[in-house]
Amino acid sequence: MLLLRTLLQATDFGSPFLANLVPAVTAAFAVQLVFGIPAVIRHSDFFYDFSGGWTFLLTLASSLFLPALRSKSRLTGSEITLDAWNWRQLAMSGGVLVYSVRLSSYLFIRVLKKGHDSRFDETKHKPRRFFIFWMLQAVWVLLCTAPVIATDAVPLVAFGEIPDVAVTDILGLGLFALGFTVEVTADYQKSVWYDEKSRKVHDELFITRGIWGRSRYPNYFGDITLWTGMAIAAAGVLVREPVQVALGWGGAAGLFKAIFIPAVAPAFSAWALLRVSGVPLSEAKYDKLYGDREDYRQWRNNTPLLIPRIW
């Protein structure tokens, strides 16, 4: 109890948002250091995606529970129940938790089947560069969870002064559900395709079936969509005047924070997937392998890059 009280006091910066952000940042980098240092020493990429799941888990746990514990410390004898949170905080934290567990499990199982992660075939033998990748995973988790960290920081009393349900709640969480569904469907169809290929059920060189026939990167579309939804849901809360007051924000600067912090998640996801590690690497790889094939060129030229066609 003394340790917990010390932790709460040490992270109380007079700002609910900073009081939530700093422990979340600490948790994210701590997990990556615990997994990353041994991995760098052993040149192993085996637990990279597995550690990502744990980073999400502990970051979300810190974000959700520390504000409730801080409130409890001010109310002697009180217990933490579901009433300690607004339904939005539980829905957003729970949604991202389900997303992270599903994604990290999918990627970890894929590494188990392959025996290695091809993304790090060269990098894992370069300790400094490999270490940076582990730290970047902490940054990725923090940027994606920014909408949740900000919403979880809102004192419960402020939610009593805004509508129970708003249009931004429905639109935001609806987009999150849509994006999550598309991403899961795309990953499942690709897993089935790979499994059938390994059993020689087909001899296709690249996948064009199911949703992959309507978008070249439906999994990336799903990821960007779900983070966009989370950003809309969070911003819809953070721009409210009672919430601005409770967070110590206000004026033009407060509104900027309310929009900018949630927007970081979809903006970073889109930038990383479309400009850095996703599409550019995949396009270069597949163009090199199949660029001389007419069927590949037709699929590439006639299939949308991201947004699945519905006709």
C-alpha cells in the first residue's frame, strides 16, 4: 500500500493527463527493455510481436487503473468497482485490448510457423539498430493508445456533465468495429490461403481471393479505420467544455490538444503503413517477384490500393 501511495504521489504532476501519460510511457518502455535487451544479446526476433501485446496490456492497465486508484486514495475505505469509470473509458480501453491481443497473437503464431520474422533477418545481427526497433515498438504502442490515455485521464465527475451518448461515440466506436472486422477478416483469409498453399491445395503465387480481390491491402485499411474511429470517439469527449475544465485545458490550445492527441493514432498508423514499413516494402517485394506476370499486373492495376471496392 505504501509503495502504491508513493507511486501515485510521484506521478501526480497537477495535470490529470500528464499523471496518466508518464506512467503509461514508463510501462511501455519498461516492457520493451525487459524483452528487448535479451533479444538483442541473443539476436532473436522470436518474442518481438509477443512483447508488443504485453506492452499494449500494461500500458492500457496503467492508463485505466491509475486514475481510479488515485480517486480511491482520496476516498478512504472506498473500493474500485465498474462505477469508477465511464462506459466510454471501459469501451475504448477494452476495444484496444482486444485488438492488441488478437494482433500480437496472430503475428506470434505466424512467427512460430515460420521460425523467424523476415523483417529482421538482417537487422537482428546489428545490435544497435535492432535495439532501436524494440524501442520504436514502445513508441508505436504509445502513439496508438494516445486517444485512450487521454480519455482515461478524464475525471469521472466530468462525464456527468456531458451527454451519456453522443454522435461521436456511435460513429467512432462503429468505425473501430468496422476496421477491426475488416482487419480480422483479411488476416484470416490470408492465413487460410497460406495454409492451403502449404498443403498444395492450390499453386497461386499471390492472394486475390475474398477481400483481397477488392483491396490490395485490406488489413492496412482495417487498421487505419479502427484508429480513426478511436480518435473520433476520444475527440468527441475531449472537446467538451466540462472535460476541458477537468483536465485543466481550455481556449484554443485546449481544443487543439483535444483534437491533436487523438489524431496522432490514425495519422501515425497511416504514415507507417503507407509510407514506411507496410505498402512500400510489400510493393517492392511483389513487383520484383511477379512484376513480369500479366495476372499480377492486372490485379495490381485493377484493384484499389487501400479502400475495398464494394461493387
